[in-house]
Amino acid sequence: MVYLRNETPHPIEVTYLNTGRDGGLRLVRSLVDRESRRAVSDAALPANLRIELDVVLEVPSDVGPRVRRKVTIQVQGDVDLRAYLVEAGDMFSLAVEIVPE
């Protein structure tokens, strides 16, 4: 499973493409509330799978623009990600990193 811990003041949407049971591609979307942690994969993913996550900080339009990051991960068991602002209050300082075990 892939998990995201959102340490920002806004929700984060995570999207990635996965291969369905029928072999077709399908879009997987998750919304992680602010200051929370949740699974962003819909099932356990096979080992050695490389996926690109589209991570979007859902900033309200009256506050500023949404901020997007692309994050490529290699699945080796469970993957824990952490999203945070490097500089408090600066939405463009959004960082996403793998949490070491």
C-alpha cells in the first residue's frame, strides 16, 4: 500500500494510473484531508512497480493557485509519503518525500 501523511493546511489530491484486472489502465484518485494520513493506493501494489503520482495541494481559489508535484516511487512493500510546506505559509514550497522506515 502507499500512504500519504498530509502535514499541510489544505487537502491533497493524489492521482495515478494503475493496470486493472482486465489489463486496461484506470485512474486511481484519493483525497487526503489536511493534517491526516490515509492510503492513496486502492490495493496492495506489486513489488518493484514504478508509478508516478500526481500530488495536488488543493488551495482554495481565494487564497492562491493549486500547487502540483509529480512524485515517482518504486514500490517495495508499503510506502509512506510525507507532504509538507518547507516554508510555513508558502504553498509553492510544497515537498513530498518518502518517510524512511
